[in-house]
Amino acid sequence: MSTTTSNAPSHEFLAFKLGHEEYGVDILSVQEIRGYDTVTRVPEAPDYIKGVINLRGVIVPVVDLRLKFRLGEAAYDEFTVMIVLNLKGKVIAAVVDGVSDVVQVEAEQIRPTPEFGGIIDTRFISGIATVGERMLILLDIESLILSADITGIAPAAA
């Protein structure tokens, strides 16, 4: 039996930075990557919801993931980008510090999210991938973006 091949499917993730850490989202949920642009603020929105943009006639909410994850105030510069995500027909832009590349991750490279005993909210982390010397925190972006605290709508019961 060969150890170099596996029947487990591999997945591609868009790798991006928030602070000093690298995160990954399933490439299939990414519609496009845009430079950070002016956002129209929405009254009474939480601080992590920066507002909305007009994307070719579609009004798209903009969520700053650094603020959502309480990683400190974001400094917007030439590397700051918006990852436009299309999740179950809902389009949302996520502001990140920068995008690095698309990473191929084999199933055996993904480890379960460690338990922190309720101290840290890990419900939006699907696992930790080790690719060479890199460690990617894999986000369950669909659960995050479609959660009630971002959309204002409770998820449908399964």
C-alpha cells in the first residue's frame, strides 16, 4: 500500500492574514477579491459591520473579520482587501489584512479544533491545517457569515 496517494479528497483554501495569523476559507465560496474601497456606514450596526458597498448593482454588507474576531483595530493600507463571498446566494464582503495564495490541503493535514473549555468561541473554526511550516486556521465561513450576529437572521433548523 502506497503512503503517497490517498483516497481522501483534497480541498483548496484561499489563505489570508489577520494580524500575524493565517486563515483559510474554502475557495468555492469566494466570488472575487477586491481592494478595500469606501464603505457606506449603516446606522446602529455593530463595529465589525463596516457598512455596505454597491457591487455592480448589488448592495453587499461588509464585515471586518479582524474586528469580528476581536483581534484589535484594523489598519487599512494597500494590502487590505475585501474577499467577496457567495454563500447560499447571499453575497457578503469580508475585510482582511491581505491575501496570500490558494493552498491545496489534503484531508490528513487537517486537525480538529482544540477545545478551550468555553473560554474561546471556536464555533466558526472548522479545523487547523498544517501545510509544510504553515498553520492555517480554517474558517467555517458559511456558519460565520450566515450567523444571526451578522445577518440578523437565525439559521434555519436542519
